[in-house]
Amino acid sequence: MQNRRVVVTGLGALTPIGNNVDDFWNSLLEGKSGAAPITSFDASKFKTTFACEVKNFNVAEVLGDRRLERRTDKFVQYALAVSDQAVKDAGLETLSDEIKDEIGVLWSSGVGGLKSLQEEIELFNNGDGTPRFSPLLVPKMIVDAASGNISIRNRFRGLTASVVTACASATHAASFAFDMIRIGRSNIILVGGSEAAVTEVGLGSFSALKALSKRNDDPTKASRPYDKNRDGFVLGEGGGAIVLEEYEHAKARGAKIYAELVGTAITSDAYHITAPDPEGEGASKVMKLALQCAGISTGDVDYVNTHGTSTPLGDLMEIKAIQNVFGKDVYNLNISSTKSMTGHLLGAAGAIESVICVKAISEDIVPPTINQEEIDPDIDPKINLTPNFAEKRTVNFALSNSFGFGGHNSTIIFKKFEE
């Protein structure tokens, strides 16, 4: 059977720089940073005191049910909010029950309900030792609580699962959904990721790994991928969603089509549990495989949205891998790390970066890498990292990379839609 085409028919975003797709996209083009001192708890004793938090999010107002604030973890609330956006954008809520019975949900998170677990342990430790754990703890903390709640909320009864591969999670989910639709196992799959790891445990554990920036005096300048003075990533939260749909199915129902997903690939570094392979062999291989899957050459790609977390090792590895794969065509690319503005959303990063790639294609503009003051001397200065300002250009193909602890690598490629 010939592989079927997969298109994007819905988008959703809830981020530190915008609580919907339009606000998020406009903030990206303006080069706005979402980093600020942490407000959700007292971080004054931590080495890092700032993060990229979601702002002005009211559960009852956004989700229409105050009970969800008590019965779900924040990462599930974010998942429901962003999936609601994508479902509405794609017009899925108007479909018949027969079609909804076949719609799938593949949702991702790196750490799931970290805050809920932390709170229950604190209550236990502050008590008399008698175990009085909430019966809601397990359904609040498990990663698949997000996909399950999305399925229940929308009555989607197709494939429903969660993908957990650290910071590559959402891109892996998109890859799996792409394959399921191509081979005819599904017609519509809602794909996304959400994360709410800006907690004492999240901040403290990543700080202990020496992974976070300590630029407490100026948080908005802290995430600076590829800059000589970068000192770690900025923890972020929120979520992103895309609706993937088989082309003929989307066409038959008159759906709006943003772009086409044409290539995906997954590899492993098999090198170290947290550090990237410094030679970027796994990263190089995953990009090459995605290009092969898409049936295109390096010269066809216009934009690469990098994993680019602002860590000393990871940024150099990825640029080295891109140079290895693209050769002389690297100089025709626009490359940018939008984590310079959103911070690192861990398991949800690939979802919002997929939204960015789709918007870059549909709007023909590339968002910048902000905080570029002095490029790392080990990076070829002729490479266009889209420093500080968005750049207009035709974007026919956009590639997005996601790499995660455990050596997980994933790449997806979107194409400007053509009948």
C-alpha cells in the first residue's frame, strides 16, 4: 500500500510568552523572553531563582471546571488547555461520534505530575508517619493522565497513549503518529506535550546537575544558545499541540491545512545517560534519516529549529552535527533556537517547536535566536543563527530537532502544503 500523506490541521500553544498560538507567535517574532523571577514558590535559597513560567493561567476560566484544579496536576491542566485550542482550530469538536471513535491522542511529558508527588511526600514527612496519601495522587502524577484526560474530555476513542523520552518526547510522539497515519491505522491523531516542572524538586534537581543558568541578575538574558557566555538552560513550562490528519480525510471534510509532515526519524546516542555524544553521531544520523524519509536533499531545507538549549556541550554538538549533514548547504539555512525565548519545556519542547515550524512555513518568516551578543568562537561565524531579529524568507521545508536525556534523538520535517 502506498504511504498516505499526513497534514497539519490544528494548532495549540500555551507558553511563557503567550497563552495561545497568535500571542505566542507574535512574541517570538518580537524576540520576547519569558524568563523572570519564579512566582509559584520561594526560590530565594536556590542557586537559580528564575524560570520561564506560564502567566495569567486560571484553571476555572480556561477549562470551565474549577474541580480540575484539585483533581489534576498542572501539567494535565496545561494539556487540556492546549489540546482544547488545537481541537477547536481543527474543527474536531463538530465531527460525528463515529469519527471521534477513531481519533487518537499521543501526548508527552518528561516528568509528569512532579508537583503533585512532591506535595504528597511533604505532607507525609510533616505528619506522624501514618500513611495518608490522597487517592488522587496516582491519577494526578502519572504521565498518561494527560492523554487519558484529553481522550475523556473529547470522547476520542482511538489510539491513546503517552510517550516519555525526556526532552525528545513530543517529537517522538509526532513521529509515531506520522507512521500510524501513513500506514492507515488512523486518520486523525492529536499530538502534543505539556510540562509543569517549575517546582522545588524540578529546579533543585536540574540545578544539582549543573544544567541551569545562574544569571539571576538578568533572567531575560539567561537563555543564550550559541553565545560565548551561555551557562545553561532556563527551565520552562507550558504545552503545545498539533492535529495530524490524513490528507484525503482532511480534504473531504474541508479542513484548513497549515502544512504537511513529510519526514521523521529516531535514533539513540548509546553514549551517556545525560551528556550528548560530543561528535554528534546520533544527531547526524537522525537528521539524515529524516531527510531520506522526506525524500529531499539538504539543499531543500530552509529553516532548522534546533534543540539549542543554551548548554555549553549540547549547542556545539548540534551545530557540528548540522554542519556534518548539510555540508556547504549549511550556509543557505536559517537556524534558530526559540528556547532563547521560551526556555526549555522538556518533554513539551518538541510540540511547541513543531508549532513554530508550521507557522514559519505558513508565514514565511523565521523567528530569531535572541541574546546573541558574542558567538561561540568554536561556531563558524558564516552560519546564520538568525541573531536577535526575525528574518523574512520563503520557508518551503522546516526541520526540527529534539534530543533527550538517555541519548534519545528525534527529527521531524514539515513542508509547505501543496494540493
